Amino acid sequence: MANYNIPYFPFYSELTMSRMVMVAAAQSGPVLRNESRKDTVERLLAMMRSAHRQGSDLVVFTECALTPFFPHWYMDDPSEVDQYFEMEMPSEQTEVLFKEAARLKIGFQLGYAERVEQDTAVRYYNSSILVNKEGQIVGKFRKIHLPGYHEIQPEHPFQNLEKYYFDVGDLGFRTWRSFGGVVGMCICNDRRWPETYRVLGLRGAELILLGYNTPCHNPQFPEMDSLVPFHNLLCLQSGAYQNGSWVVAVAKAGTEEGVTQLGQSCIIAPSGEVVAMCHTLSDEVIVHSCDLDATVPYKEGIFNFEKNRQIQSYGPITQQTKSTPPEH
């Protein structure tokens, strides 16, 4: 009987050697404002060691993994704001992560808030780095699609001030050859935009890593609250399938400083299927053996970009931002 789950392509069946990468998604439970950076790093170390015991090659941490998600409240004192940002990476507090990764021979992806002096100005980014098994940084991404608003919304029970605290990322959507394949990164709201996955797909991404902090309540559109879990999976699964890539999405979960956040950290196959998912709202590690060659039927078959993309019809994607319906 034919297998209709994965299309048959002769070149795929003739591959003699699979490229397997054991990937761990390390979900974080709440990080409280009175929790020290040292204590938070110890939690990440514990999950890194758990991932290693389960045979992982790579462990993926969440967005802004070193601190609570501070855009959920307003601060006007620059010195207070700076406490949530890393001035260097690795820092004195995070260097132990790099050393332990090198000792265990396990790579990691880490999301954090980054402060950098750039072009005679200070910039603030929501960033992530990719670190290889030798503890060396091989890639960096800065969040591009910043949600929320610039000004405090006093009528809301909590804030979403990413536009106030962060600058738009300036590194673009890049990929790196690492872990036996091609790896890309994005962060949180980037996952909701199809352009994110498509640019990474055009750059050959076989494994896309991302962290997110997603509240279960939307103060602006509360009618969407019941759809939060559905929308999370919808964008991850479609992005994976339409670009023939594994997607590893890792949450900050649980109630943090009064804001209840979605868990649902998961690993998505190139087929769009969920192959592993966290079931708690606490620190939790899930692992899956990702066959990078499972991307081939999608990249070279169903969604063969070179043969099927019609870029002459896609102009509005890069030429405009606002939607422009036809005139009456």
C-alpha cells in the first residue's frame, strides 16, 4: 500500500546515510524579578545536562532566557532597564554555559536581551546566538518583527512594550552551516510572519530554532484568547511544511510576574507534524532525533523553489507594507 504521509522520490530513497541531529527543546518555567542571573543560569545548566544525558547534540533555550520578560511592565530609569540586558556574551555570569557545553560536547541556542554600542549610539536588541559543541558562537540573530507598542497602555492588565525597549534587528534572516546541516534562527513574533520562514528557506534552512514569550491573554483582542494555542501551532507547522524544514520552538511558560504565558514548546517535522511537545508550564526538556534528510522530499519535490517559484508575481511582498485593496 502506498505511503501518503511522505511522498516517494527516488533520489530520497537512494540516500545512503541520514543526517541525524538529536535536538532538545528546553522550556523555561517563570523567571521572577527577584531571581538572580546566577540562579537562572543554574536552571539552564540543569536542562543542558538533562539534554546531554538523553543524547542531544543541541539544546534550544527560550527568548530572553536569562531574565523575566520585562517588556510586560514599564520602566523609565535607564539604569534599571540596563539590568535586564547583556553587555557582552559570554558574560561573567553566562560563561559557565559555554564551558559546560564544551565539556559535554553539546551545542546550544540562547535568547537574551543585548545592549551594544553601535555607530556612536547605544542599541538594544532582542537577540539569540547559536553555539557549537566547542562552546564557540557561530551565529547571531536579532529579532525583526517587534510586536506591541511604544507607549504604556494604562487600561491593560500588563504591557507589551517591545517597541519601547528594543530596536528592530539589523542582521536579517541568516543561516549557518552547523550540526551537519543548515541552521537558521528567529524569535517569537517572527514566527507568525511567513516571510521569516521563506527567507530562511531560500537560504537553505533545514533546522529553524526559536524561542518565544506568548501570553495566554490578549488585552487588545480578548476574543482571541481561546485561539492562542491554535495560532502558535498554526504558524509553526505551516512554516515548517511550506519550507521543508524542522522547527524547534521553545517557550517561557507559566505565570511570570502576573502574566500567564503559553507553554506548548514543540518540535515540528518538515511534514508539518508535531513530533514532540512539552506538557507542563515548568522547566522541561523534550528531545527528538531530527533527520535533516527528511527535508529533501519537500525542498526538492513538492516545494522545489528553483522550479516552481514565480517571483515576477511577488513584487508587493517587498515593495509595500500596508494592505491596498482594489478601489471601489
